[in-house]
Amino acid sequence: MIRTTQCYLMREGSWLMLYRNKKENDYNHGKWIGVGGKQEPGETSEQCIMREIREETGLHAETVKLRGIVEFEYPGLEDEEIRVYTCTEFSGELTECDEGTLEWIPEERILDLSLWEGDRVFLEKLLRNDPDVFRIRLKYDTDDRLKEVITLEA
């Protein structure tokens, strides 16, 4: 299983989102996602997301909060587990990202963006500010459509 992290930095009612539009052959091309990436060997998920925030945004996260664990199942691909974080305490200057365009999006516009169907499922939980850490499994079909959402014990 591939282990990755994703974080949504938040300030003054807006979320920092990454529009994937710069890399060739990017599976996420044309989608808005949080910042994050693959966990390296010997690295905890928290170390991973702190590194990814710094690499992709130039910002230094003071603290991050685990909000959920999402398991993705895609036919013909290795399963992926994403640990989803939020961050409200950070410092530094936002820099350009080589993976896409970073933009502060007002919270009320998040669900209007071009998002993966499965991302909408957990973004709605984040928008409701559910206090508990969630754990879900998202199963996709061969056409990249969300086929099933399964709630798991956290």
C-alpha cells in the first residue's frame, strides 16, 4: 500500500488549495487538491506532511492536526492510504509550487472547485469541522468514478 499525506492550510476563512496544472502525465491534472505527497521510508506521516508543506508552499507549519485516514482502491493500481491533516498555525512566505498553482480559496467555494468525487466526501467532513478523526475507504471503478464509500472504525 502506498502511504501519502495531504494537508489543508487554513486562514481567515480560506483554504490553501493546489490546482494541478504544471506537470506532464499528472494523474491529478485539472483537479484541486491539498498539498502533500508520498511518505518516505523511515518517515512518520507527521514528518512527511511537515516536509511536503515546506517543499510545496515555502511555508513552515507550526502544528498539524490529523483529521482522517482515507483508503483509496483503484482497479489495477496499488491501494493508497492518505492521512488528511489541517493546519492553522504556520509562518513564512508562500512560494511558487512546481506541481501547480497555489491559491487561497474561500471556504464557501471549496466544493465548487474541480475535485475528485472521493475528495468531496472527506472535504465535506472537514467543512463541517467534525471533531472525530474519520476513516473511510473509497472504491473507484475503471473510469475513475467513485463506486463505493465505506466508513471504517478510526
